Amino acid sequence: MKLGNLANPAAENFYRCSGPNCGILKKTSDRWWLMWTSAVNFNQPVLYLCAWDEEIANREGTLHVCGELCAQRLQSQFMGNIRESQLRRSGIAVRS
């Protein structure tokens, strides 16, 4: 999630961690990561992870991640969503 200054759009951007139950704000010295998904190149959902890059951080759909634990949680969530979707398409009942 990107937060900005509404009165001054040119002001510095603020980023909040997208990790489940996290939400901490990024500081200038933090070593954060970025994650996003796409199905464009492989005709199936793919999860991407890269070190912080300001240009990528500002792209729509990019998740801002404070560290390894939140990245792992988001990866697990992604994998669970993919598996659940596959099971639903195959007609197998999914337990909640």
C-alpha cells in the first residue's frame, strides 16, 4: 500500500508492508522487498520477488514487503490460493 501527501503530490511516498497482520511503515534505511503476480508470460499465475526498486514499488499491483517473514507469509498465501483454485476447477471439494 502506498501512502502519499495529498496536499503535495511531489512529497516523499510512504509505503506500508503488505504482509498479513503487519502493516509497518517503510523507513529510508530499511531493506525491503517487492512482490507481484502476473499470468502474462506463462499462461498461469507466477509470483515475482525482487529487492527494493523505487520504480517497481510505484507500479500498480506491487506488494511492499518488510522482510523475509512477511514474504514467506505472502508466498504461502499465494500458493494456497493457487492450489484452491486448481481444486475448484477440477471439481474436488475444498475444506475451509
